[in-house]
Amino acid sequence: MKLHAIVNDLETARLGVEGGATVVQWRWKDVPRVDVVERGRATRSLCARHGVAFIVNDDVEAALMLGAEGVHLGKGDDGAERAKDNGLMLGLSAATLEEARAAESVADYIGAGPMWETPSKTAADPPLGLEGLREICAAVSVPVVAIGGIDETNAADCIRAGATGVAVIRAARNAAKLRRAIDEAL
């Protein structure tokens, strides 16, 4: 099971890594690329020291500048072809079965969600729920990572529905508690 800690500061990244995150996704919305890169260097170094995959959110160029293993692109983001041409692992967001099927041909993994209502996805699509996640997982051949409103009370449900991992923002600081809850439930 993969645990993606989606972070925008070094301390949360450290807590996520210490708690068992296998992927750290560097997420800085609406800031200049130079800031994403400058602020991301220490987190990139932390991930490298601990053998944790480092992925940059929304920005292929920043991912390349930071030497990231991958990039995660949302529906409105460009760069999938550039990411693949440069050997980056590519995650694509999908909120529906149709979007997941369309992403499958190019993505290394799909970020499916939001699973439930969450403050980080206020203008996003309606919640997918476990049944929607189950449908996506059954329909695509690439790994699916559930995202959106996930914490220790519902993460194991996502794995049971077929997801290969979960991605958390608010729960990233409690990664160890989240991992324990999943391990105990499964």
C-alpha cells in the first residue's frame, strides 16, 4: 500500500516520511515556479535520504529542476507528454470513470477523487465515494490512489475498494496513525 503525503512544508514532509509515507507530493498552488523550486529543495533532499519518491504537483518544469521522480497533473494542467519524454513518473487526476479511462493510456497512476468532501477541493467535482472508486479500480489497469477527505477512519475502506494507495493532505502530519489504522483494518 502506498501512502502519498501531500505537503507544502518540510516539517509535514518529515512527519509523513517518519510515519511511513512512500511518496511525498510537493504541492504549492498559485506561487511562482522559482518559489516552488527554492522551497522544495530541502524536502527533495529529505526524500532522497529516506528513499521516498518525490513528486511535484502541477508543474513539470519544477519537477525537472528539483530532480523529482515524478509529477502529478490535474485536469487543467499541461505537460503530460513532456513529463513522459523526460522519464518522470506521471500521475493524473480523475473524478469520473470516463476521466480515469482517458488518463489510463498515459498515466503511471491515477489520483481518483475527491473521495469525500474536503476543504482542499472546494471547487472540485462531487465526491466519488467508495462505489465510484471501486468502478474506477476495476476498469483501469494502472494503479489508483484515492484522494480527498481521507483520514484514519476511512483509508482502509479505500484500499478494500481496490485502491493501491491513499493520498492525504490534512492527515499527512499523522501518517503513522493513518498507517496503523490501515494495517489494523486489513
